[in-house]
Amino acid sequence: MPAFEIREAAATLTLALPDSLGWALNSLGIATALPQGEGLWSVSSVSKVGVVAVGEHELYIKPKLPIPRLFFLMGYSRSPNYWRNDDVSLSADEHLVSSIVGSFIRQVKQATVQGLLQDYKTVHESEPMVRGKLNIPAQIGRRAGLPLPAEVTYDDYTVDIAENRMLLAATRKLLTVPRLAETDRQSLRKLELKFEGVGLAWPTVFPPIRSTRLNAHYAPAVLLAEIILKGGSLEQQVGTVTASSFLFDMWEVFEDFVSVALREAMASHGGSVDLQYRGKHLDVGGVVPLRPDIVWRRDQDVLAVLDAKYKAEKNGRFPNADLYQMLAYCTRFKMQAGHLVYAKGECDETIYEIHGTDVRIFTHSLDLEAQPLELLGQIGRLAAKVVKHSNIKAE
């Protein structure tokens, strides 16, 4: 089966691609692709990583970062107090998707080797006999006072719990990934059979799973399941054929990591950190909403505003568009300093002093290829700069 490979990049590349894949790059928002004739495509701004299959063709999009480092960014944003690379036993496979699949299979097997985790779950049901406690308000409201069936509430010791639902949902999502190796597909089907008695539904927003001594052995598998469920898997019509894909947005991975890591680093400085801050508008009429990535505040006083930018605009608009946006935040929140955080290589660390104001906008650069502890050290130093230049100094 014809397979093609590209690498995540902002630079423009000229590639020989089937037309169906070229159009899919645009349709799925993977990149900007322009036909050049004779089977050549001009491809730029490749912003997603993963795999896409269109008809008989498949395209692998490799991340710029080493896979273990990318996993660290994904995992830390889900569970900063837990994540360590060796906990997940990362595959050395050079393709992101097959690495995720292989690692997930191993972790689920290890977690369930002695059977599925069980716990007590509160159940509300209609029963032909009274079991547990009779739910009197429900009995009166639903049964008009009739004695049977009985509306009851009881605790059931079951495998149908959040941890198992998450693992089953991730298993089934991976089974929809295009062009899985047959050995991986068979392993996933065997895993699926393990989860008999587990419910299928899993919400879009993941409720936190409380870590305990009893579920600690599930932690690596659950963390990978969260990453898998957050990834994008979809089918879309491209011309006369259907494209299926399993993709991760690198800007979202970066933004999530910076936001969570900075929130952790700022904890020692007091106040609170809000991610994706909402509810404020630029204009008096409330027509233009503002949504900065990170706001540090004490009570209602905003101390600092930051935005995470994985890629800088390199089409003549950088740094203008990002600076205009940050200047709007500074104006609205009466900030004397704003902060733009980029991946290393996308911008130089600079201070922009804005004419006619006392506003300075700082650009910061994070080396994502650094070892995890060093990268977190960079975040710590960034937090110190934010505090130093905040409107209200931390106590």
C-alpha cells in the first residue's frame, strides 16, 4: 500500500503527492497545500502529527521533536505530579501512532494482568424487589405510590468504573486508527474482550480520576488513555473518497503544556492561575471577547497575562499580529508587561517597548528538546520573570 511521509514544519516544501492526499492536507487542516502540476504540491505550515489515510494512500506526519519528548509534553499537561518517561515504557518506533499503540497495549496488559480493577459504584435502578435503600421520592414521583417495581439505590462492587471505561474507550478509538499493523489490531481486539461488563460511554471532557493506593498500578495506562482520547480521530469526505485520520495538533500540545507547567511553577508565588481566561471583552459594548491563554491574578486583580504561541507567523505578519493581540490584553487589564511564549527557533527573546504607553511586551523561548527537568527549569525561570515584571509584586 503506497505510503508517504512528511515532517511537521513551518517551511515550504515541494513534495510529490497523490492529489487525494494533497487535498486532504487542506481539508483536515493539517497544512497548506497548493498544487504545482505534474503531481507536485507546495506544502507549508504542517501543524499536526499522526497518520491520515485516503483511499489506497496513507501519509505519516512525523513530529520535529523526539517521540519521548512529545509524550512528556502530552503527559505532563494531563498529570504533572505523576508523569515520568519510564513509567510509560515508550516504544522506540519512529512513527508516533504505532509508538502510542504499542505503549498502550503494553501498559493495559500490565495493568490488567491480575484482572480488571473493581470498586463500589452507586447505582439507581428500578428493581422487582427492594434491594439496598428504597428511593422514596423517586418511588412516589415515578410510580405514583405503587410498591413495585421499586426505585432503589445501592452500592455495587463492579468493573464498570471510570478507569476501565477510559481504557475501553481508548482501545476502541485506536481500533479506528487507519492502517494499524495487523498484530496491533489483534492485540487491541484481545484487550477489548477483557472489558466485558464495562460501559461504553465516555464524555468529551475527562473527569479527574483520583489516584489511590488501589488504582496506582493503572496510572500509566490511564495516562496514555487520556492522551489517546484527546487526540483527533475522524473521517471526512475528500472529493470522492473518505479520509480517515488520527492526529494531534502541535499548537494545542504546546499550549496545554506551557499553561499547566506555568500554573505549577506559579503556585509558590501565591495568587491563582486561570487557563483560557474568559468573560472579559476588549470593548465597552462587550462585542469583542478576550481569551488569553494564561492569567495570573490575586482575587480580582490581574497580575500578569501570557499567551503560548507554538509557531510564530513567518508570512510578514510576525511579530505584528501576536504583539497587537498582547497589547490588547495589556490595555484591557491595565498591564505594564505582557508575555508571549514560543517554542525555541520560532523567535528570539526580545523586549518590545510600545510607543505612547508604558507597556513592554516580552517574548520568551522554550527549548522543547531539552531534558524534562531542564525544560521545567526553563518554565521556573519564566515564572520568576513574570513575577518580577508583574503589576503587583508577589508577597
